[in-house]
Amino acid sequence: MNIIKQTGKEYFKALRIIHLVLVAGVVFFLLVLLLLDYLQSGGFGLEDLGEIFFYLAFIFSLGAIFLGNVFFGKKIAAIKMKMDLKQKLEDYRKALIVRLALLEAPAFFCCVAFMLTGQWIFVGVALFNLAILVALHPSKERAELEMDLSFQERQRLKDPKEVVCEVGK
């Protein structure tokens, strides 16, 4: 297994790419479904499931937001107790990916519900989830604040030659 050593700049570039891929997946899937709806006009005829899907989408979306925040908050609290910057960054990446995936899942669910029922409310709920996902765009400044990094750790992240994280490939 190859180990990739990352500087602070490379670490946050990788986080932004992961975030972009998660957002782009939902956007492209939604665009394809909108195109299919335009060409086909109106779902797969499962309109009767619309009300059930609406409640499921609502519960799934709010539950994912709540669980994502609780999970992320607990992980951040544990990260703050660690002393090693490399370990903090590895754990931060894992926590962030789980949080983002928890927000991506209800957006996909809403897209599928739209595909099955043809009801546009699901596009709105998917866009709501997508907006939250976009708002959680990773940045060095946000990570420094969330992890409550010391001045020395922040300086290490800025150093273009300092290896701050290692990733197995």
C-alpha cells in the first residue's frame, strides 16, 4: 500500500474535491431526472406513494441533519482532546465525510421519490438538502475553528513543506 504525504494545502484540496464529488453526484442525478421528467412528463405513475414519500423525505432529511450534527459534534470533541495534528486531521476528514454522506443520502432519496411520483415537492426537498451540503464546504479556516487548533498547529498547516497528514492509497 502506498502512503501519500500531504501538506496542509494538499489536505484541504483533497477535502474540497471529496465535497465537490458528493455535491456533483446529487446535482447530475437530479439534472438527469429533470430531463427524463421533461421528456416523459410525470414519473412512473406511483403518485399514490407521494404522501408517504413526502413524510419519509421530511423525516429522513431532518434526521440526517440532526444525526450528522450530533455525530460530527462528538467527533470534533474527541479530536480536540488529541495532541497529534496528523491524527486530528485524519479523524476530521473521516467525520466530515460521514457528515456529508448523511446529508447526501436524503437528497438522493428525494430524487428517487421525484422520479417515482413526478411530484416536484421532492425536488425542493432535495435542493434544501443540497443547499446544506454546499454550505458545509470544507475550508482551512472552518477546520481550524471547528478543531480549535493552536497557533502552532495553524502555522504547521500554513507551512508548504510540512507534512500534516498521510493517506493510504
